Amino acid sequence: MSEALDLVASLPFWVAVLRIATPLILGTLGVLLCERAGVLNLGIEGIMVAGAFAGWLAVYQGAGLWTGVAVAAATGAAFGVLHAALTVSLGLSQHVSGLGITLLATSLSSYAYRVSFPKVDSPPTIKPFAPMAELGLPVLNAQTPLTLMALLLVPLMAWVLMRTPLGLAWRMVGENPAAAEGQGLNVVALRYGAIACGSALMGVAGAFLTLSAFNAFYFNMVNGRGWVCVALVVFASWRPGKALLGALLFAFFDALQLRLQQADGGLLGLSLPYQLYLMLPYLMAIVALVLVARRASYPQALMKPYRKGER
């Protein structure tokens, strides 16, 4: 037990927590923005894969790291526009469209990788973002600029959603699109914009893995993080500040299970199968959802197709 407490109190542990939380923060903000406008985007898993591959490939081909981030964002936005076309314009099932986007984006990324590197045994590498040692803050010193960007996006999105006319319009089309239309707002354009911007954040979340956390693209590297982001939005009650808290909480248990696996005595001195440690963050996520979901106030028009003139 004392060994586990020493791990939690150490600086490297909290550095790992923030690093693990970064793609979750970006992805959760992306899902939150889509759902605030009334559209569920289950394409996040595939969009993160596509963003991870596109950003990494751009850098591998000679582009700068920030250009790679922009390419990942544009890739995510493109898949977001496709999802919007299917769900907003055509009114198709948001669940089916999102799952289709995930399958399409994942398969296209796999195909593009095989075509680009047909004869390689191990993934080529790039030079990723370097840590920001000049900040002078212990936990942030070991992080890359994408982590700082993710942290700054949380108050920015909260301000946009709660304090600006655009944020009010996005929330309005997610709560009552008929009333928004009555106020002269273009529901279709607003939802398209929210989905494109949210999906761009998902693409950047994937790019963090290849341009910051690692230096290469691996299959299955997203490893379910997109689905975790969908759950974290519910935990956060669709609020950016609570989304940050949820991402850090999940990352805490993920970092903890990694270190408990490496500890000699395991948890409480018990030698447990490693699969039990792998379950820990997901088990805690389920418990948190059970406690919070009943009180969550979701957007009233979420997953409800809207056609102009209908009431």
C-alpha cells in the first residue's frame, strides 16, 4: 500500500497522467461540441485514427509539426462534414452513420498506410514535438505544446459556448432547433459548423499520439480512446470544465494501473493478474457514469433529426 502511495505522490506519475489525459481532453471537447449542437458523433474512434495517420504522414513527407496538426484537423473536419451530410442533411441514424464513419476512416487509414509503405517491417519514425522545458512548471515542463493547447482549449470552449452569440446559437440548435429557426438562425449551417469543428478536434486528438506521445503510426494505437471520450461527455454533463476533470480522472487510473503492474507487490501486496489492472480505469469510468448519468442534463434535441419547417 505504501508503495502505491509513493507512486501517486511522485512527479513522474502526474506527468504521465497529464500526458495520457491530453488526447482524451481534445476528443471529449470535440464530442461535446457536436452533441451541444444536437448531433451524436460515434465516428470519433475512426476520426482519431485518420487524424493520427494523416498528421504523421504529412510530417514524414517533410511538413512541419504544426502543419501536421493542421492536416490532422482538416482530415477530421472532412469526415465531420461527411457525417453532417448523412445525419443533418439526409436525417439518417446518427448511430449508424457514426459507426460507418469509424469503419470508413479506420479502413482508409490502413489502406493508405499499406499503399504508402508496402515493404516495411517496422513503422517509419519522425521527430515529434519536444517537451516545453522553458515553462518552469514541474508537471508541464515534460509536456509538449499540444498538451498546453488542450488545456487552454477547455476555458476557451467554455467561454465560446456560454458567453458568445455563436455558442448560444450552437446550444439553441441542440436544445430547440425549431425555436432557433424562428429566430432566423440557420440550423443546418450551425450543425455543420459544430460537427466540422468538433471533428477537427478529434483529428488533433489522434495526431497527439503520432506527433507527441509517439513518433510513428501503429495500427490500433487509438485503442478505444474515442469511446472513452463519448462516455466522458456524459460524465461531464456536457460542460467543458467537467470534461477536463473526467479526462484527468480516467488518466489517473490508467497511469495507476500501469505502475501497479510494474510494482513488485502489486496492489495491497497481492499478486493479481495484469488483466485486472487493465480493467481498473474502465471500471472506475463505469462507476462514475452510474453515479453521474442520472443527474446529467443532456441537450434536448440530441440525436433528433430536424427538417426546416417541421414542428
